[in-house]
Amino acid sequence: MKKLKIMVVCGFGLGSSMILRMTLDGVLKQADLKADTFCSDETTSRGESFDLVLTSEPLAHLFKGIKQPVIIISNFLSKQEVADKALTVIKQLMEE
């Protein structure tokens, strides 16, 4: 199984992306999956290497035209939303 690099992006790469990263890490742990998760800001995110990105609707336009999946999360504190939107994609990417 491939170990993924999952990037979480917010405007400054600090506050809300850290919250979403902690939520994502909790979801991964509950599903017994391991991935490298990291935060980035909207400026430097374009130069990062990643397999998947989680971000908010206002920042999704930054990733138009990329080959990696982009998952839009509305509630950064919701483990249920992150699990519902991301787990299937994460498992598929790990199998590649």
C-alpha cells in the first residue's frame, strides 16, 4: 500500500488548515490508515509535492487543472464530513 502525502490548504497555512489536519489525522487513525499530512498556504501550495489536497471552497480554484484529487471540506471540525468525502479517495490512491 502506497503512503500518501496529503496537503491541507488554507489562506495562511496556520489556523484553519491545522484544524482540518487534526480532523483528517483523527479520521485516518480511526480507519487504521497511515499518510503524511501537512499544512500549506495558498501561495506556497502550488509548489508542493502531494497526492491529494483538502481545502475550502474559496481556495479550490487554486488547484484547477491539476491531476491530483481536490476535496472541498465545508466544516473543518467534522470528522464525518472528512470521512464521507475523503476516505474512499484515500483508499483508492493507496491502492495505485
